[in-house]
Amino acid sequence: MAGALNVFTKSMTAGSTLTIAGGDGVKTITVLCTTDNSAAGGVTITGTLTVGGTAPDGLLLQANQSATISVPNPFCINALTIVTAAASTAKVIAS
């Protein structure tokens, strides 16, 4: 039998930030925007990798939209920031 896998769950309130770092050991993360202040807000997910000289910008999720980010073994997600706007909430599951 394989080893146990820890799972992180978080309900994010309006105006909060969650930062994932390489040392956290996260290989997969799913973010669901649950409310978005009538499309005036939402949840922004931003990575740190620059590709071809282009810096990242945020991926905006509106209500009932989700995104899953994963990396292959043996790697972990190095740096990722999740921010809920005012009056916006989210659910996060990571492992």
C-alpha cells in the first residue's frame, strides 16, 4: 500500500490572500470562486514564471468558475498567489 497523502482545504473570505510556496509540497491545487460581487470582483490566481520575457498576470475567476493547476512528480508548485476581491469568496483544495 502506498503512503498517505495530506490534503489542504480552505474557505477564503472576501479580501483574503493565500500564498503557495515550493516548501509547502503542493503538487495540485483547485480553486473555485463561490461568489464574485455580481461580477465586480472574483478570485485572481497569479504565478511567478516569466515566459519569453513576458511577466505573468492574474487569471481571474468569476462565480462558479474553477481552475486546477498541477505539476508532475517529483515537482511541487513553486510560487502561486490566490487573492479574493472585496465581497468575493473561494474554496481551495490542494495536495
